[in-house]
Amino acid sequence: MRPVSSNAFSTDAMLQIQQPVIRIDDAHHAYGDLRALNGLTFDLFPGELLGLLGPNGAGKTTIINCIAGRQKLSRGRIQIASEGRLCDQLGIVPQEVAVYQDLTILQNLTAFGRLHGVHAVELKQRVAQALSWAALESRRHALVNTLSGGMQRRLNIACSVLHQPKILLLDEPTVGIDPQSRERIYTMLDSLLEIGTAILLTTHQLDEAQSCCDRMAIIDGGQIIASGTFEELLGRTIGTSQQLNLKFTEQQRQVPSPLSLSEDGLEAAGYIDGSSQLPRLLNHFNMNRVSITTITMREPTLQQLFLHLTGKELRE
Amino acid sequence: MIWTVCEISILRLWNNKQELALAFVVPMIFFSIFAMVFSRGVGQSVSQVRVAFVDDDRSSESIAIIRDASTHPEIKLVTGIGRTSADWPIEKLSRMLISRFKVEVVVHIPAGFTAQDPDAPTLSIHLFNEGVNPIGHRLVQASLAESIAMQLSVMSLAAAKPTRSEVVFASASANSVLNSNSNSTTTAKNADFAEPSVFKSVNAFASNKHQPKVAMVAAGIAVMFLLFSANGAGASLLEEREAGTLGRLLSSRLTLNQLLIGKWLYITGLGCTQLLAMFAWGQLVFEVDLVGHFAGFAAMTFATAAACASFALFLASLCKSRHQLHGVSVVLVLTMSAVGGSMVPRYIMSDTMKQLGKFTFNGWALDGFQKVFWYDQPLSAIRLEVFILLAITLLLGLVASLMTRRWGAA
């Protein structure tokens, strides 16, 4: 789990103390007969990384477009608790690498800084900071089309934060890149969270959502079907039980509850609560001189949680 | 294996209906355009030469010759010009008629032409031409020769005299432009006047300076090139849309109209620079007089580049993808260039085709450049062309702005 910043809160109760920077209430939007948003409701708080998870067509990109003002709600409302122009408060990182491929990194950053209204006096400094932040300093004069996928993704994000927005919306920022680059991107996002930026992120990468997001909102059919921290979601749904698997050198006839024996008697499996049950079970086998070759403990995953809530795989 | 490769290509073409249509429709369109240009043209109208007569002879013979000549299908008599200054020499008058009234050949029948001794004619009919159309004055000459022979024979018979006789003609100066109704009396004439030696062809615009035809060719090519170039630049709008960059641009402080104006300025500036470079090269290598016509060139270049830029943005706003834009722009640009005179000289086109050319950028732009480089006209003479091109610029720009609003909301 990413270390939670001082401004971030991990439970709904704690979050209620703060005023949300974005409050989405009963959002509805349709493309013809297709309801993309169907009463979507959630809040985003300062210094929080909220992961929006959902299968394709669930309404993730639509809500980002609605927040950005590029699409209008047919019903409901979006409140953004910031003063000034909306475009100055928001940084939007599209799913595509939406930078000019035939410009250099420096030229892209300078151009987007200007378009976001960064004053000429500050622009040079902001660009230098962005280069350092995205670890692209050494390639500043390289054309974008010569960069690796990870570098392009980092530049994609850097171009959206030059104006220091209070809210950053990221639409699948890590799609198609290697784990190192992904890690680097989350390090970049951590530094934004530390200064209080609220981040809304859509992703298909359940493992990274589980490890990096402060809260998750699972969206399906245009509405939030569950939200909270991973532990809270587990507690409300499939529970926090861990799956234990044991392999024996010799065939067994019986095993203690809650384990159940395999047909050949060489394996046992079962769900146990927390770590307190494991020593008791191991002690039992030790007392009975049962030799164990392999012990495997599996924590419940977001994949299982997602499947439980939506009834389908994330990429369906 | 080879067949599979072939089959894949066929299937890809079949699945892409737009490309399939272009593959068969474009050749048919161009075949039709060139067929219309080189045959009798749309609506069966023939390619006619616009002719004005300046009759200083003012005899009944000269009037009869003009009347007969004007019945030839190749000749289109320009009427309604009226009288002009008596002081003007015929060369100046011809230039005025050509440049202002779009006359292609001015036929000057000198005073005393029909009265001179046909065995030893000292006076000639001058055919002042614009110098662009190499065929027009020859067609007129042939028609005139026939008319002279016909009229003089008729009159000889009517007078019941052998062919040659003396004639009395009223004197006139260049003030009696075509269609003047002279009441002069005439007698018969000799058909020998129809000999080619009696005609003299004069380029009305090349008498006092070197005037390379490449100036006209350059304008035609330049406008077509500009249209292609502008559409290429306009495609960047769709490229940005497809790449998601447009969304990012519009999430900044930039508005859609600012984006369009920025693109328009760039495309217009690029077009102006391209034409300047092209004509500067023309001046260096092909003796096109750019410096001497710079004001007119600048006005026409800006208006043409501006119209092309708006056209490019208009097309980009209509199309959904770069692929679609490419197909549409190829068809439209080539069609406009063919009809507007960039690919085929307009003087060989029928009147209907020439009129169709008025619905293209190329037609208006070429008219303007022709006035500047060929007819040496002042800025005031290209007001209409510049106005039309700027009106097109504004209209297409507004339509593009309206059409692209759906992108801002997408």
C-alpha cells in the first residue's frame, strides 16, 4: 500500500471531515438509448487518490469528460470546490499519449504550459520542475516519437500538471507500459498527493489500484456499486479470510476444521481468519507428526472482490 | 500464398467503401471533366472567342464584314461596350478592352481599308490579342477572311460590276468601337483582301516589355498546390482529434475558435510564404516580374491563401477522419483545378465550362493573377476577385467554426 499522505484519509468517516473538491451527485448521461451514467454519486477529497474501477463501457471516461466540462449531464450535478476558471483547477491526462509526437519534450512542455496560461516568467522554471519530476531531463531535446512508451506516458502526465492544478483526472495513465515505468508514474503521483492534489484515476490494473489507491470506487452500469478502502470493501463483501493451502509428504485421513482434505489425501485447503489460526493449525500437525512440504497463504484479491461485485471480469 | 496476399488487398478495398468509391468515381469524374473541356462542353456550348471590332473604316463593307463575321460560331461578339475616348491610340484601347471587358481579340479595321487598291494593299486588319490564348486570334483571322471574301463577292454581284472598284469610306478614329452603326456608302470590293497578308496579329501586352507566359502558368500551379498544401495542414486538426491532443488543447485555456483562428493564420501564412517563394524563384529563373507587380501579387496571394485556409478548415470540420479528408480533398481540389483553369487553360473551354470555373477558387484567383501579371492592372482592378475570395474565406471559416463545435462538446 502506498504510504497515505498527511492530507489523505482512508475511511469514509474520516473523509467526511474534509470538504470534497469534487462532489458528483446523481449524475446521468446517455448516448442515445445507452445510459452511460445512471445516478453516479461520489466525492473526491484533497490529497486523495481515488481509483475508479469498472469494466469497459461502465462510464469511467464519460464521467471524466463530464467533470472536464466536455460533456453535459442530463440530470444530477457536479460541484467543484475551487475558485477561478475550471481549466485552471483541472489537469486532465487522456488515455492516449496526447502530445505532439514531432515536437521535443521541451517544446511540448513549453507549448502546453503557455496554453494553460502559465506566465512567461514562471514557465521556464515550471518546465524545468516538470522535467525533473518526470525524470526526463536528459531527453529534453528528444523528439517524442523517439521515446519509450513509459517516457511518453510520463510526459503525457507532466504536460497536464504544469499549471499546478488542484485536481488531476487520469484516464488509464499506465496502460501498455512496463512495471518500472508504472512504478515511476505512481511515484510522480505520490509527490502530487503530498502537496494536496486530489487525483481521480481510472484503471484496469487491479493490482496497482489495490496497492496505490487510497480509496476505490467500483463502477458498473453507470453507477457506483461499492466504494471505500480495499479492506473496507473486503469487509463488506467477501470478508478478509485468507486461503490456506498445505501439502503433505504422506497421505492423510483427516484434517482439522476449517481445512478440507483433497481426494488423494496429500493436500488440504481452507479459509482462515487472520493469522491467529495458522499457528494453532501448524501446532496440531506438529503434534501429530505430520510432515508438511508446502504452506501457501493467499490474501483475497481485488480481482475476487471485483468479480463478486460485478459478476464479470474487469476487461469484459 | 500470392493469391492470399491479393485476396487480402481485395477484401480490404471491399470493406472500405469510401476507398472503393474513390477508386472508381474519381477516374470517371476526371474523364467527364476533361471530356467536357476538350469536346463541346456542358450544354453543347462551343468554345468561342470573345471579339470586339474597332471599325475606323466605317463603311458599309466593313459593317457587313463585322456582321457576317459575328455569325461564325467561333466568334462571340462582345456588345454593349459603348463609346470611348477618341484620343486613345488603338493599342491602348485594345488593352483596355481586353483587360476590362475580357475581350480575347480586338479586330481593328483601319480607315481606308476597304478603299485601298486590292492589288497592292498597304493597310492591314490588326488582330490585337491578349497573348495568352495562342489559338483565338487565328480562329478569328480565318473567320474574318471568309467574311471578307463573302461580303465583297456579294457586293460585287449586287453592284453588277466586275470585282474591283473604288470605294468611298467615312473616316473614323478609335472612338467607334464595335457595333457602331455607320451610314457610309460603299461599293464592291475584292476578295483578295481576304489574303492572310492583310492580317497582322499583335500581342497587345507584349509590345513594350518582356512578358513571359510562365507568369500565368505559375499562378495556375500555385493555386492548385496551395489547395493541396492547405488541406494537408488542415488535416492536423483531425490528427489532433484522433490522437486525443484536441481534447487536451480544449481542456486548457484555449477555446475552439482560438484554435481555428490559430490554424487559419498558420495555413494562410504558410500559403503566402509558399507563393512568395515560388514567384521569387520565377523571377530569378523565369523572368516573372514579381517586383514590378508586388502590390497586386500581395493582395491576390493573401486573398487566395486565406480562402484556401478556410476551405481546408471547412473540409476538416466536415470529415470524421484524416483518411476521409484525404479522399474528399483529392476529388475536390483536382475538380476545382481542372474546371478553374489550373490544369487546363480556360481559353480552350466552352463558355459553360468557363462559367463553371467561377464557382472555384482557381477561377477567381487565376483571373486576379492574370490581371496583375498579364494585364498590368492596378490594385483597384482586382477588387472583385479579392472581395470574392475574402467573402469565401469568411463564409467557410464561419461554417467550419459551427461544424467544429460538436468536437468541443464531444
